[in-house]
Amino acid sequence: MSESLTPQQRAERLVDEGITAMKAGDRGRARQLLGQAVQLDAANERGWLWLSGALSDAVQRRYCLERVLAINPNNEAARRGFL
């Protein structure tokens, strides 16, 4: 069944799982899942945004936020991430 999903649909599922992991406090698992999601779908705005929150390295976080703003220049959460 899952093989019939598009890469974008698989990415969305990974993002949902990553968000669940973040909310449960498992940042390592969240990084893994969200990283897979943005590899599958580089235009996944939600994936990049949540991945930025799962990272501790400031340079990597900034890269993720820049990707979000490249996809959607009006993303207020990403803009706030630079403050």
C-alpha cells in the first residue's frame, strides 16, 4: 500500500511522525524523520520548519529557515526564527 504513495505523500507522513517525536521530546528521532522528509520532498515547507527546531547547530537551523523562506517568503514562523 505505501508503495503507491507519492514522494510528497511519504514526506508528509514522515513530517507528521517527526512532529510527534519532537513533541515527545525525542529530538534525535525527529531529526532523522524530518531529514528523510525533506530529502524526499525538498519543497516541504513544514518539514524544513520543524527540522530547524530539531537541530542544535545554528548554521544548520539557519539553512533550514532559509529553505522555508525560499518556498514561502511569507512564513512568519521562519521569519521569527531569525530573531
